[in-house]
Amino acid sequence: MGLLKFPLLALLATALPAFAAEDNAALIEQGAYVARAGDCVACHRTVEHGGPEMAGGYVIDSPMGKIISSNITPSKAYGIGDYTEQQLADALRKGINAKGRHLYPAMPYTSYQGMSDQDIHALYVYLQHGVKPVDQPVPETKLAFPFNIRQLMFGWNLVFLDSQGFVPKPGASEQVNRGQYLVDNLAHCGACHTPRNVLMAEDNSQYLAGAKLGGWVAPNITSDKVSGLGDWSEDDLVDFLKNGHLTDKAQAAGGMAEAVENSFRHLSNSDLHAMAAYLRTVPPIRDPQQTERVVREVKPVDMSTLETGQGDQASLADASGTDGARLYNSACSSCHGRDGQGTSDAFYPSLSLNSALNGNQANNLVMAIIAGIDRKGADAAVSMPALGGDLNDAQIAAIANYSLQTFGNPALSVSPADVASMRRGGDAPLLITAMPYLLWGGGLLVLLLMVVLVVWRRRRAQVQALEAKRIALNRRLHSK
């Protein structure tokens, strides 16, 4: 009744909740953008395709074993519904969850540690109010000993977690600083494109110089003109990030295709240009094994050498057939053409002008044959069938070698053993291969220390017994 006497107060009383709702909606929208830029959904998706967003359960094949992504919906029973904003910040920046347990760096908190307070606040509001709660548990991550001891991450973090936050380059423009923040922190590009040291931390001396990852190769994205992206323009980089391909240069596949689909194609043009502007300032690092770019000229293919007609699947049914030309013609030429030049509109790309074939490593060519390509960019969806289930290792090697010799870098070749290794996710890191020996060595050291301790205690007991006898004898002599 009192408010009715003061119309202005009555108006404010009805308007304030509307302003609060608008502010909350804006924060949710900003938080959704932060989640896209951070590519949260790439890991916190469900096992089944198209499952509820952020519900977790997806299996990440890490070198240490299978890590299962958590439910980060606002479910109070199985998600982060009871998290405070500070607890979310600790998970993002310190790798410690609300229960005080250490997270594994498959969750890239070593990059997220530089996130701004504003972005963390918006992300918190989005995850709590913009995501539908999913009340379903996910299996617990169970790694083999000693990686199952999460407390070991305390020491790892002391050495490798840089907690100083985002530090912009001195004298850099506002655009470059924004790009650095996106590349280094939110988009965590270094998590894939920077090689790891023996303890599985990023080797910053090789910042963005490329790394092997699950059979694939995340390429060098420094400004080097031979091994990196030095001859790409800013617009080239933006188009690739947005669409996942760049005509006559590169096609995104594997983890990069997922990043384009889930993250980069949703970012604003200004942010994509900021990332591109920053990448062009990254100091060049050249692969010592690559002294110059392989420039391929399109050469005519002798059609008489091809034994089967275009699209013939007969060779795929013959597990013993390892003729690369025949296999290529059967499995690949219907899209890429018998001359390997794709289509005139570049929807099916040229193989001669493709980084997967004219670089200095054949991993991405082999993995594309094995796993196929399934990518949605801003301009189109692209699908290349996976042949890994139809072809054996020798056949895949034959297709790859024929393609390299005919359309790509003829200095490269792969063996069936190479293909088998890539199918398994590539060579295991030194830490993993050395772990059994370290455990045996540690066990022997512990055993040796126990033996030394037992011998020392026995010797000590013997000395104490002799000393007790000497004291007793002296007492008897003095008593007489």
C-alpha cells in the first residue's frame, strides 16, 4: 500500500527484477561463448553422439590410460551443481576439484590458469543456469599404478603449473593481446601443438612447433615459412579456423576438425582475426628435418596402369591385394580423381597441394585413411569415409605410398608396422615405456634399503648386547 503512494518507487520495484534477468541472460550468453572458445564440449560430451550437453562420460585416450570426462552440468548429485564459483576457478586454474582431488592435465588447467575473473564468472553462471542438469553418473577414471595416485600431481604442479595468469606481450597491440589470450589460455592450442617433455609437460622451448598426438600430427603453427604457417596470410588463418579447410593448402582432420566444429566456427570474426594476428607474431621454429617446402607439380597419370574401373570395390574385398594404384583407384579416385586433383570447386581437395601429403610426415595422411574425416565448418559439412575397418595395415600403407609417390612428397614412405603403430595411437612416450623399469628399479631400491635396514638393526642389536655384557661384567668386578 505504501508503494502506491509513491508511483516512482512502484515503477522501480517492477523494473529491477527485469534488469537483473537481463544481466543474467547476458552473462549466460557470454559464458556460453567462453565455453565454446574453451572447447569444453569436445571432452565433456557423452559417449553416444548427440547426447545431452556437458554430461560427460567421453573416454579420452591419454598415454597414461583412459581418462573419462566428468559431468559438468548443474546436477547436484552427479555434476557441479554444488560448486561455488571459487571451486570452479580452482578446478580451472589449479586442477583441483571441489572435493580437493587433483585433476589430470587432460583437463587443460595449465592453459586455463590464465583465464580472466570475468570469463570464469560468466562461465560459472552459464554452467549453473544455462545448461540443463543431467542426473546421470559417469564411470570413474581408473588408471594403472602409479598414475592412479592423484597426489603425485601435487609435485607435478609445483614444477610445471605456471600460476601467474595471463601475461601479455610487452608493446603488443590490443588485438594481438586478445589473440594471445585466446591461443594460450581459452583455446589451449599449445596442449596439442606444443611437444611434451619426458614428464608429459609442454616443452615451452618448442612452443607451438608441432607434436604427435594419438597417431596424428598437430602441425607446426609458428611463423616459420618452411615448417610452419609463415606463408599464410591473416585471412588464410581465419578461413581455416572458421571452415576447417584452405584451398590448395590444408584440410582439418582428427582433433583439429573437432576444434573447428565445436569451437572455432562459433567464434566472432574479430576473435578469429585476433588469433591469426597473434600466431603471425609467434617466433619461427623450423623442423631440422625440413629444409624446404615440397612443391608438387601436377603430372598426368597413366590411366592404362590402373587395373580396375573408377569406383570398383573388388580390391577392397580382397584382403591380400596390396597394389597401391589399384587400391587408390578403387577407394579414393571417385572423389579425388585419378590424377589426385579433386574437383574444380575444391570441395574434394587436391592431393598434390595438400599439407597431409607434401609435408615431412605421413601420419595425417595415414590417419585420414584409417579414421576418415567428419567435420562441420562454417561453410559446409565434409565427410570422408573411414577405411580402417575395411583395409588391413599393408593395404593402407600401399595406398599411402602410392599417393605420396604420385601426388605428394616422394621422399616419404610408410610400412605396415608404421600403420599398425598409428592405429594404436602412435609410439608411447618415454615416461610410459620406462615406467616398468622405473617401478622395478624403485622396487629393487626399496628392497635394498630394507635389507640394509635389517642388517643395520641386527648389527646394532649385537653391539648393544655386547655393550650390556661389558657393563654387567664391570659391575661384577667392582662389586668384588
